[in-house]
Amino acid sequence: MAWTANFKQRLLARLSGWFIRLVAGTCRVSCHGHEVAAASRRNGQPLIYLFWHRHIFFVISQFQNSGARPLISLSQDGSLVSRVAERFGMVPIRGSSSRGGARAFLQLINCLKEEKSDVLITADGPKGPAREIKDGTIQLAAKTGASILPISWYSTRVKVLRRSWDHFLVPLPFGRVHFGFGRPMAIPDSRSGRDLSRVKQQLKGALDQLELEMIRRCQRQE
């Protein structure tokens, strides 16, 4: 029954939120490169924070009550993530390329241009393929003039869900989390397919390199 499924999802969202707060409260968190993002915001330019789907867990914690708007799919899994995000003071934008994409794209444009709010987007979307940059983020940046800023994290104590399509990361309590901010990337408004492919490769390289840097910082802690 619908009400039973809704109750279960609300309960799971509550438990997930509790677990995230437990982990965040017991972990030591070190941020790297945040001053670059802060400088961009002082210039009045909103940012598109881009990250791999596997990093959702600690992004929610790191950006709680920040005013940043996360883009979350309209799927059942997306509904759960949306409920958890709301528990951390976020106001999600719902939609993806396969469902509700046009409406979500217009909302994102309004957030960046009118509300001057930052947005949070998973680079490989809600369903993958893993580590494959979707076109929508690049089109959004070109349309609004907002810069794309890669973010990533890793922890000295982490569970990798290897059966998930993206090898989702779940940090464990009492670890050391390294959270990294990359450098903002401005996207030219170009219609060239070659340019789009080049930008996607640059963004993928930036995300992968930032993640590798956070992993290495964790390894030096052990």
C-alpha cells in the first residue's frame, strides 16, 4: 500500500539522517581548497558544485543549511535522498534527464541567475554510467555563466558498497574525513560537439584527480 511505502521511506530517511549526523559528529573533518570557493562567492558569482554520485553521503552533511540547492531525481531512491537532504536544511530541485528534466533545468537557471544560489549536481547523474559526465551540467553553466567547481571527499574509515553501480561510499564513525574543493571552471557558450567533449574530459579529470588527492591524504593518516 502507498501509505505503508511512504511510512517506510520516512522512517528510513529519519534513520539515515541520524546516521549521517552520528558519523559527522564523531569524525574529524579537514577541508582543502575551500578558500577558492569562498573567493568566488564573495564576487557574487553562484557556483555549480559537481561531484560523483558515490560521494552524496558526506556532501549532504558538508552543505547542510548552506543555501545550496541539490538536484535530485524523481525516482524512488531520489525521494529518499530528497527527504534526507530536507532534514539537513536543503531545498531540493527534483528532476533528471529521463524525467522532469526540462522543469528542473529551468529551476536551476532561476536559482543561479535570479536567486544567486549555488547548486549541487551529481556529475554522473542518478543512474550512471559511473564516472561519465552528463551534458546537462555543462549546458547549465554555459547558459547561466556560472562556474563549475568540483568537490570530493574520502575517509580513513569508509565502507565501499561494491554491488552498487557507482561503488557508493559510506563513511564510518570515528574516521578522518578529507573534503576537497577544486578550482572553478568557466564554461564557454559553445555549440561545438568537439568543445563539449573536451570540457567533459577536463571535468572528469578534475574530479578524478581531486578524489585521488583526498584518498592519498587519508592514506597518509593511517
